[in-house]
Amino acid sequence: MSLEIFTSISATIGGGFITGLFFGYALKKVVKLITVVVGLFIAGLTYLQYQQIDYFDWDKIEGMITQTFGNVTSQISGNQDISSFALSNLGIPLTSGMSAGFAVGFLKG
């Protein structure tokens, strides 16, 4: 009986670790790709303004970005009940293994 419990818990921890590892690795790659694309876009806009081909109101652009991210963060914090409910139902072994795997995958990605 205790061997079955041990194998069940170790399988849950191992599965959570592998899932978290893949998720962390993939997320890091996506974040890098988005960062490069956005950086090149902003560099292109800056170049166009430097060459006096076009003019951009950087204060207005900054205000729009700040407002957009403010709305996104308020929506994420509003869904706190759903995420805490999901984590509480996954169980400690799966959640701990997944978070450790996520950390390793994100660092190695």
C-alpha cells in the first residue's frame, strides 16, 4: 500500500516537473521572440523619425502603452479567485514539481 502511494506521488511530481520544464522553456523562447520583434519595430520607427520621414508623438504612444498594460494587469488581478481555485485543486506534489520545472526551463531557455 505505501509503495503505491509513493509511486503515485513520485509520478505526479515527475510529470509536473516535465510539464513545467517544457512550459518554462517555451515561454522563454516566445518572450525572446516578442522582445526582438517589438525592439526592431521601435528601432524602425526611431529611424524613420531620425531621417525626418515621419513624426511620432512618443508621449502619446507611451500613454497608450501604459493604459493598455494597466488594463491587462487589472484584468489579471481580477481573475485571482480562478487561479487560486485551480492551484488548490491540482495538489501540492503537482504544483511544486511544476513550479520547479518551470523555473529550470525558464532559466535554461
